[in-house]
Amino acid sequence: MEKLSQTFANYVTDVTDQLVAWGQPVPAHLPQYLAQRYSLFEILIGRKKFLGIVLEDDSDFRPAAFEKHVRQLMAYAVKLESYCLIARGLPGYVRHRLVQRGIPFVVPNLQLYWPDLGLAVQSRKAKNAPVPVDTLSPAAQAVLIYALNGNMPEPVSSSVLAAKLAYTSMTMSRALDEIEANSIGRVERYGRARLLAFPEDRQSLWKKALPFMRSPVRETVRIKEGLLTPELRIVAGEPALADMSMLAPPKEPVYALGRKNWKKIAGKVDRIPVEDGGTCRVQLWRYDPALFSKEGKVDVFSLYLSLSEEDDERIESALQEMMEKFAWS
């Protein structure tokens, strides 16, 4: 139920641009034949409250029979004036019959018909197909790194991704265009909402996306390590790889910084041309490494990309070892 409630809330929020809350179960001593079919919850959308009727058993669901059941179910929610049927999935012909009968319903990420909200939307294809790219933008690559790190077990809207990854809505929309155009992920449109999904497992996604990805490092500078505050020290490069393989670590530390964090200190530090006592190398990344760092180190996928072009057999071997050890499931 938790997964359904979250998917429902995300979907209806994207479509309505209103805050959606899934409330507590509505106490009801339903007859056995109704209790087997339905669960009742209070749904809050903006300032309006509705009775959410969750269809638990859709094996022989018939809209005509449901109309009779609704009259009984609403008797347990006397304070609520309206209801909505919520189903995990319904055949197209059943959804069509529900619309014909004026029965409000939501199948998350597929269709919403809810006259009381003034909405009737369903998935549809884009009129203009996006154009494939040779190399993904930093925002599109950040989305893939987010997914590869196990953060997208189910479809996610572009607005949620924009908030999670700190990009504008327009930038994230373009990122989804790139991913869709290159057939890396599937983008579905539901009204004004766009949801991104990766149907394949993470290992397959990595193999498919890798040809379009590049090193996240746009520049490397050397500064005094003492000028880098502890919270900004995300271990990267060879030191991070050494921690995940048999590679011997270099003497000089390497850290990764995003654009915003670098701007905070750029005017306060001097760039040092050669390795010296107390120096460190700082990789300036195209996206924020802190979004995906774990235990003070950059994520495995970004680390691989940052070192994959190094002409060093030691590093090549260590990268292969790291990926072979990675727990995909």
C-alpha cells in the first residue's frame, strides 16, 4: 500500500500542481464481499477531502456493480462528499466504461478521470520526437547516475528529478529528451507530467548508457589541502579507486567539487602548479558529486567515467576490478 500511495500522490501532484496527501484508513466494518474488494482512505488534494476507494481485487471488476457498491461505501465516510476509485491497473475497455458512466478514477502513471477536479488526462506521445545526441549533457548524465545508484526503482517525474538534482524544470525537460531520444530510458506523458522509467536492470542500463557518457571532470586544480574544509572533501580519482581495488594510492589527495561549492572558495585559494607539501588536487565536476557520494567518496559510476580515459594499465585493471566487485542487485 505504501508504494501505491506514493505513486498516486506523485502522479496526481504532477497533474494537478496541488499538494496531495494520502491520509489514514477510513474505519469501516465492511461486509465481507466489500472488504475483499476495497480499502478506504481519506485523500486530501489542496483543501478538498475525498474518499479514496482502493480496488484490492480487480479480477471481475465491473463498473455497473461498482456503482451499487459506492452507495454503501460512502455511508462509511459521511463527512466526505465525493470519492475516487484508485486502481493499480485496469484494462482500457474498463477505463473507457468508467469514463462513460462518469465514475472518477485514477490509475497512477496511466490515466486520471476526475470531473470534480476538472481534469481528464491520460498518457500520450510527444508530437515532436527529440533528436539523439552523441554525448549526454551534464544534467542527463546526472539523471543516469542517480538511477544507476539505485534511486529510481519506479518511474519518476521530471519535476521530482529537477528538485532532487537541483536543476531547473527546463534543463530537466531537455535531459529527459536526450535520454528518450537515445533510447536509454522510457518517457511517458500524463497530462502535463512526464515520467521517466528504466525498464532494464542497472547493469543493462550501465552498458546501454556508457557510450553516451563522459568524464564528469571539467578541470583539475591544485590547492593547499588545509584550505578545503572537511565537509567539502569528497575523495575522488586514484585515492577513491585505491579504496575499492588493489591499486596503490597516490601520495597527493584528490577531491571532487561541484560548481557551487568551488565558487564558495575559488576567490580564497591560490592555484599551485606542482605537487608540494600539503597540496591536494581538486576535480571540478560538471555536476555536483555530493549528490551521489557515499561514505565520503564519489560514486562508483562517476569514478569509472572520471578515470576511464587514463592511459595507465594499473588504473584500467583497477577499474575492471572495481566494476566486477560492484553489487548490482
